[in-house]
Amino acid sequence: MEKNKKRAIYSGTFDPITNGHMDIIKRALHVFDEVIVAVANSNSKNPMFDTDRRVKLVEKATKGMKVQAKSFNTLLVDFAKNEDISVIIRGLRAVSDFEYELQMGYANNSLDKDIDTIYFMPTLENAFVSSSVVREILKFKGCVSHLVPNEILEDIKECIS
């Protein structure tokens, strides 16, 4: 790793990765040299796609970008420490996200004083996009092509057929 390389972690379940996530990743890459997309195991959330599949979807969606996709099953601050990263990226779509994300940012900082959280807002076009919206539409075999990266559309359709 380059000595002065600015790196950050963008964590979530990415079940599946959406255009909203991609929007945040692209914005983060304007500020950071590299972003690690940390895919949380999160079996408690009953994900539609298993962890390995979600990592592969992130890799496919971010191909050619300075992004690494990695899964983790620890506290995020411990994962960040292992990666030698002190900045966590989070997305804020609406006011409803703010309280939860603020609490998580404070909790992470209380566990490791060297951890900072930076919040990015997606474009208005992507402000309503969430993995749960995508999963709900997929459950009823609806069209999600405007909500997920084109690179993974066929992979998603294969998984649910």
C-alpha cells in the first residue's frame, strides 16, 4: 500500500448493491484514492443473497474502479483497524437515515477514537433507492433495471428465478 494513499471503508449489507450505493462510491472516490466496500455478513437481517454472492455482485458492479470488495463478520471498527483505515463512509438518503447514522458514527467513535465517519448524500435521482426496495420489487418479479447497476442485472435475475 502506498504510504499517503487516502483510503476509506463503505460498509453495509449491499443486498444487493444498488445505483444509490454506486452513487455514494463514486462520490467517495472523488475524495479518497481507494474505497473498500465492506459487505457485512448480517445473517440476522435474513439477506436475499448470501455473503459471497453479495461480494461478487459488488466486485462486478465496481470493476475498473479503485474499489475492493471484502466481507466482514466483526465490529466495523475492528475491520477498519485490520485494514489500517480510519474513515468510514455512510450514505444519507433522507432525514430518517440521519438519526440512525449519527448514532452509529458516535458508537464507532466511542469504540475507537481514531475512527471518523463521513456522510455522503446521493443525487436526488437515487435518494429513494435502497436494497430493501429492490428486494421487494424482485420478490414480485418487477423491473429493477433502473435501480441496480447494469453489470449485475442478469446475475440478480438468475438468483431469483
